[in-house]
Amino acid sequence: MITKTQIINSLDRLPENISIDQLVDHLIFVEKVQKGLDDFLNGRTNTKEEAKQKLSKWL
């Protein structure tokens, strides 16, 4: 989950003229990156081989 502080810091780095759509896209991106980092730090990742096994039915 993205924190209020992260949102505020992210907003401060954006240009003054930004559309609502761009803002929402940016916040979704920041949240997904944060989730990925949290997953990594908490051991919720797969090795390359594990990923290949899980994805083999789709490829």
C-alpha cells in the first residue's frame, strides 16, 4: 500500500500542469512499484525457474 507521505512526495515531483488521468496513472505506477518492493522484502518472489514452471501452461 502506498502511504500518504509517498503520495505527497510524488506530487511534489510532478510538473505543475498535469491531467487527472496522468496523475492517476502515476499514482497507480508508484503503488505497483511499492507493492513489488514490499513483495521482494518479504520473500514473496519467484526464482527464474519457478516463474518458468508457473508460466509454462501459458507459454
